[in-house]
Amino acid sequence: MKDYFELQYVLTNRKIKEAGLNPLLGYVLGLIAFILISEYIFHKTEFAKYLAILTCLSLQFRLSEKNRTDFLLSTFGDKLKMKIRFLENFIICIPFVSILLYKSFLFEASILFLCSIILALFSFHSNINLTIPTPFSKRPFEFSTGFRKTFLIFPIAYALTVIAINVDNLNLGIFAILLVLLTSLSYYYKPEQEYYVWVHAETPKAFLKNKVFNASKNATLIAIPNLFSLLIFYPSEFELILIFFFFGLLFLWTVILAKYSAYPVEMNLPEGMIIAFSIYFPPLLLLIIPFFYKKSISKLKHILND
């Protein structure tokens, strides 16, 4: 078990070094970014505690993927596998439980800690053997595949909007919209194989334009029930609702461009840090988007015909 965590530590340090940073500096910057983003979110919305819990549990769900836990079982045996899973979930929940305790949310911190321990006992299939129809064509494959993996999130978001209207809580409704957009941008973290970029008979500019357009169209399509409901029941907050929705789209564009600015490798620490700081100060997106766009054009020129 010790060897397993030492290996994970070495692999993490290697990724930080590949990003051009000293590992110690990378950990310090990551901690600072987590604190700043947490402070910003807790300052802006009363539902930050639920967002913290949701983020932590979503990370732990990935660690509970069945293929992964089966590998641990076959390598270490059942007893050591359970110890590894408990320790992994404990390490993941430490920063989130700490911020909840710091904000005096003792009950929520206790629930998160308990759920983290319980979650370590289970394994989950990442893919469901069920063909789920989607409102998207096959061309923007990110939404077709991503929607099938996360489709349960959208009924939850719609239900939150209904609850928000019933209890007259606009903040909860805006959170539901952001949840939809956050789920949408998660489809663009992993780079596809070069072949799926090369097959496009487009220039890099046209390729990025189509990617952003399709992502915006599809994300808007999913968010329409939330958006229209809030606009109908809160007409006086028309501008505020649209501002949050627009900033959500900007973050979607940023993630897409960040993905191709690092292509064909996966987004690493530099891109993640830039996006993290833009969450803390959204106007930075006006500078970050052109920066990622230029880098993306440069990367894609080696794959697409310009």
C-alpha cells in the first residue's frame, strides 16, 4: 500500500514538472487557488456549501469507478484495496471538510466526511449499458457522449429550478443554471485522438469557431428550461440572470480553447491555474480567451490545413 501512494506521489510530481513548475511550488499554488476560489464562492452564494459537497463527491465517484477498483482488488487484495480506497477518499475530502468547518458548517462537514467513508465501500460503472437518446447530432461528439454519462444531473438541475421558484429563491435558480453549464464544460477536459481533429477539412480558425458554436448551442439547449423559467418568474432580474448565463458560456469557451491550446496532450497545471484565477476574477476572461485562442491556432496548425 505504501508503494502505491509513493507511486501516485511520483506521478503527480511528474505532471507538475511537465507543466514547468517545481512540485513544491505547484502544491503551494494549488492550495492558494483552492482557498481563493472557495472564499469567492462562499462570498457570492449561499449554496457554496452544497457546491463544495458536490465537487468533493464527484471526485470520489471517479475513484470508485469499477475498472479501477477491480484493478486495486486484483493487485492488492480485498483488505488492502479497502484501506487504499478509504485513504484516497479521506485525502480528497480533507480540503473540502476543512473549508466547511472554517465556515462553521459543522453538520455539512460531518455529512461529507461520512459520505466519503461510505463511498469508499462501493464501486460504480462509469458507463451504463443503455442507449439513451440525445438531442444532439453525432458531429459534436462531446455532447453526445457526455450527455449519456451525466444525464441524471439535468433532471436534478430542473428540479432545483422548480424548488427555487416555489420558495422564491433566485440564487438557487441561478445555481441550477450554472450546474448545467458546469456539467457541459466538463465534456471538454479530455483531448480526443488526433485523427478526430485531422478528419475535419477546416482551417484551425473554422474548427475552433465550429467547436465554440456547437458547444454554445447545445449548452443553451439544455439550459433553456432553467433559463426561461427564471426569466418568466423573475422579470425584474432579467439582466442578472442573463449575466450569469453569459459568464457561464464564457467559461465554456475558455475550457474549449484551453483544451486545444494544450492539444494533443491533456490540459495541465498552467491551464488549470489560469482558469481557476478567472473564476475568482471573471473579467480576466476577456484577456484569457484571446490568449488561449492564439495558442490553440498554433497547436492546430500542425494537424489541420491552414
